[in-house]
Amino acid sequence: MSLLVFVEDPEDDLSRQALTFSRALGEELHAVLIGAPAAIDGLASYGASVAHMATGLDAYAPAAWAQAIVELIGRLAPSAVVGPGTDRGNEVLAHVAAKTDRPMAANCVSLTPGDPASLVRVRWGGSLLEETLLHGSPALLTVAPHAVAAETVASPAGLVIEEFVPQVSDADLVARASERAGALSAGVSLADADVVVSGGRGVGSAEGFGVIEELAELLGGAVGCSRAVTSAGWRPHTDQVGQTGTKISPEIYIACGISGATQHMAGCRGAKKLLAINPDGEASIFANADYAVIGDLHEVVPAISTEIRKARSQ
């Protein structure tokens, strides 16, 4: 038997996590990619033996991308189709489910193959784990971000690359991306940063983010924020950490003036360490914090920046 993995980007950590998750199931891994992305040879390092490249679909069109996967399902008869827990991964697999009239499970952390397959998945913004059965073959699922660490194999085999042109209809191309806008901010990417310094409603204003930006720059990190901040218009949505924003996995996450709502914690669950700064000693974020500072962020954060400068000047 084989297992088919939708790889959104060979260099993206979430796609590599999906490959690592799938490799643990012990079946031959086939990767499916749209277009001709760079670094495709690196897929062998994560256990893929065959890479199927769907050509002629350069623009993102979820139904058309799903059609490419549906055609491979008909050809390979895999036991499961696995995608990364990204916006596109979830959307494309949902279209695959609709086209094949099968259920799809999102945000899975474990899978035991079979019909029905047994799986565990994250629900309610990461506040609980659900054990459930997934009927139908192949099983269709996406992997919860940071449920597993992306790991290479010790002795990767060669990668066979096969190109094919999926037979898409006009209806499959009705919804497609016509333009891609880059991030407004320069510097370290929020999703890739080793250090993220975030501000919440407690920052008080857009101007109040000056101390957050200063600390992030000193630490070579990225600036994040909560949904309340983007709703107030203080920061762009691209800076939002959370269930409806970016899911991060830095070495340390410094949350300033953030209460710790379930939706926000779902986005920073992958952080190795969490430092929370909040004047409310009963704030729910402290229940998940490795380090806690109960105090005014407008006093604490500048003090941290001052001490960092002192240490570096010695």
C-alpha cells in the first residue's frame, strides 16, 4: 500500500511535518505537488519515494488542485491522503472530500490506519483532543501544525519525479488567485522566527507597540499580536498569532498584555517556552506560561530591553 501526501511547499516546515507524520505509518510515501517548486529533491530526505508534479496549474485554484489529487487517488489507490495543517492544506483536502464524497478530518495528531481509521485530532482551538473514527477509503486528513517535529531519514533513497497534467474543468477554475500581495513588514518572518514578541489589548494603542518592536529587534525576533489588536486596527492581520492567524513555533514566545484566550493559545502552542507579562495575576495565560511576570508591560518590557543593552555593552 501507499500513502499520498499533499506538499504545499517542499521548503515549508508544515509540509515536512506532514511527511514525517505520514512516514511513521510505515507505507510507501508518494508526494503530490502543484507546479515545479524548488528544492523538490529534498523530499527524499523526509521519506518520499515518488513526487507527482501536477503541471499547468500555476495559479492557486483549490478545486483544480483538488482535482489533481483526485486523479492520483484513482491511479494509486492510497490508504490515506494527508495534507499539512495550513489554510491551503485544509481547503484543498476539503475539496478532495467533496469531489470523492468522503469525510475529511482536520488538525490530526495521530492516525491508526484501517476502515474505519482511528485518529486523534485537536478541537476547540487546541483546548481538547478528540478520539474518533474516520470512515471511507482513502482516509482524508490534515496534520495539526507542530503536532510532530519535521525529521529527516537517516539514509534517504532516490526520488522518482513524475509529471502529469490533471484534467480540470472550467468549474474547477472559477475560484482562483489572481494576485498575491507580499507581507507589508520586512525582517524576520513571524512563522519562522525563533523569538516572537507579541502584544495584546494591554499595549493600549498602535503607538504602544514601540516597546514591543524594540525588544523584538534586540532579540532578532518578529512582532506578533492578538486578534483584539488587529480588530482595533493597531497592527495588520499578518501579525496576528492565533487560530485565525499565524501558528508559530519559536524557541521563546514573549506575550505582553495578552489574556490567553483559547483562540490565541492555539496559535502559539508550538512555542518551546512562553514568557507571559500581564498586570492581572489571574490572567489565564499564566496557566500555560513557563515564566510569568506580573506587572505593567510598559515598565517591564523597556526594563528588559535596557538590561539586554547593558549586558551587550560589557
